Amino acid sequence: MAVHRRFRTPGGVAVAVAVAALAACNAGGGSSSGSASTQAGPVPEPKAPVTITFASWIGNEPAIKTLAQKFHAAHPNITVKFQNVPAEEASQKLTAQIAGGNPPDAAYVDASTVASFASRKTLTNLDGYISRSDAVDPNDYVPAFKVSTVFDKSMYGLPFDGESTGLFYRTDLFRAAGIKQAPKTWEEFAAAAAVLTKPEQKQYGYALFAPESAYYWYPWLWQSGGKLLSDDGKQVLFNSAQAKQSADFYVGLSKYAPKDFLNSNSYDGRVAFATGKVGMYMAGAWFAGVLDGEFPKIKGKWAAAPLPKGSAGCATTIAGDSLVLFRSGKNQDAAWKWIEYLSKPENVAQWTYKSKGGTLLPPRTSLLGSADLLKSKPILKGFAQAMPCGVSNVIANPDWPKIEEKLNEQLGKAMYGEQSASAALDNAANEAKDILAH
């Protein structure tokens, strides 16, 4: 399944640079909201057979194949043709297809890219379609997931799966170190990391990754009361006093982290956790499925808990994937029938927590708080409970991904000891102000 959140940060950066040229390339080929804006009632079935294209990196997953088969049985005149592309190449591929005037009809995309694509008028405004649907209830989406699909007060995507970020910890290493429970505060976290760090045994308390330094700093920033940008997206706030306090703490954790993983990424770092090289690891709910599937020998030796709280309370990064239609797609109505079908609550459940090995959260409130979720995947309890603390790092400003790239570079340098965490934020802020000024 689409569980590898390692692509969330670098993937967003890639699309930001390329998508800037799309407005001129998108010369129409379909109204902004299909035929939905002028009609009422359910979108009708096509009268003749039609094949729609669906771009994603999930086309070979058994769960999505099963859903496609059931969809075709219910809608015999619509066939779904999957266009498979690796997750880390998805945004670039879509950008090229749109620029070439040959986009897919629909796609499964990283939710962090929806606003950027929508701002360039490449996506279909779904409000008209949603108003005609009995399956899609915009009020049932978890606000933290829904916000990433909204641009200029309209929905341009349907949230399909998501996750909150939690703290995974090795219960066996905790017991050996005399730590009785998962840390609940920053102070307890730092103390646990220190006790777990035993360089002579090649064991460390935590894992940090310079290439993804910004993304994994965000929870600490929010927990300190800091913000990235002002509400209007025009003022840089990530070098405030609160932000610098959180960055000092976050970067300071590098003394408890293995140096040979510092230049790696969060997904590769799973090996450090699975082999007992680190005792604590921050990751989304996807990691629970990876541990069960790839490292069954450590079953019973790990657990998950909410992230420790800061001075401003709890906060956790949320991330997810959404279903979109493209304005210049050739089969708008039929493509809508497909993403509408996937968005039915029972199908969202089948794709997320009910699938084999699946540990993604459903982005619908009615499912997230259901007893069925906890019965099917007990490990998701803490992640579901953390959703009220969920904060989306998606910023609609088209310049944000370029700013985030600078922030990522500067914090990475701080992790390597090339500058202080405070200097990293000031340097990134100066670069950000130049970007916003142009």
C-alpha cells in the first residue's frame, strides 16, 4: 500500500519547481467541474464502453485490484486502466503529462501536492460533483485531512487515506534500560534517549535524518507554539523564539543518534529500529505495517505511543493521499464515478485498516472513531486518538515547497554541526523572504 511517507517531503519539493509552468500548458479540454456544475442528481452511467486512466503507485496492490474488479462489475461500461509509476516519481510524471496535454483522467496523489496543482488550474473543482453524490460527504472528512484538498474554498481532491505521526519504541530496550513507559514530555524524551545511548554497544536513543530534517522538526515546532508562516502565507515565522527553542532541542538530539544513518532517510532508517540500533523512532502509522510485514522476529518487542508533549501541548504531523481529476482529462464523468466509488466508507475501510498489513487511517470521521477500526487494527488506537492534535504541514502558497527546501538544507547543516540550530532558522528565513518577495 501507499505507506512509505519518506516521499512526502522530497516529493513535495519536486512538484513545486515543475508545476509553475503548468498554467500556460493547460489549455482547457474540460470544464473546471465537469458536467456537475449544471446538472443535478447522480452522475449518469456512460451509454457506451469507456476506459479511464488512473495514475498511481498502488495499481499492483491486491486491495486496489479487488476494488477495481468490483467497480467494473457495478459499472460495466467503465474500465479502469492503471498507469503505474514509483511514488518518488509520481509528481514529476504527472507534471510532464499535463504539460504534454495528455494527463490521466484521475490519479492517486500525495495530498501535499493538491493545492499546488489546483493553484495552477490543472485539477477539476469537485464541488459540483460532490453536491450530486450520496457517497461523498464533505462534512465527514477529518478536518486535518480535508484541509489539504481545499484551494480557494473549493475541494479539488477526495482524501483517501492518511496517518498521524507517533513514537515507536523498543519495549525490550526500554526494559533493559529501566525505562518504565514511553516518554510523555520533552524532558522525559531526552532523558530516555540519553539512557538508551550506548555507543560502545552501537546502540542509540533516537534516529535523525538530515535529508528530511524539516519534516520531522515540524511536530516539535508546533508543540512549542511556533508556526511556519503567518495565516496569510506572507510572513516568515519559523525563526521565532519558540521556533528556535524547538530547533535547539530537535537538533540537539543528534548526540543520541547514530551518525551512519544521519545522511539516510526515514524509511531506510527502519532497519536501525528493527535491529535494535535505535530505541525510539518517529514515524507515521505506515511503520506499524512495515514492522509486522518485514520484521516479524521483533513482534512483541516494540510498541507505539503519541509523541511527547511540549510547552504548548500536543501536536503531530498528519499526512495522506487523495484522489483527483484533471481538468484536461477526456472522461471527467466516468472518472468521477471511479473516485466516488473508492470514497464510499466501506471501500475506504477496505483500502486502509481492513487490508492485509494495512495500517493507514481512514480520513473519514465516521470510520476513524469506529469500534471496527480498533477491532481490526488495535495498533492504530494511539494514532487515531492523536488526530485532534494533528496539524497539516501543507501550505497553499505555491512558493512554499521552495522555502521548505531551504529550511531542510539549513537544518541538515545544523545536524552535521556546521552551524547552530538558531542560525539555521535565520538563514532559511532570509532565503524564504527573498523567495516570497519575487
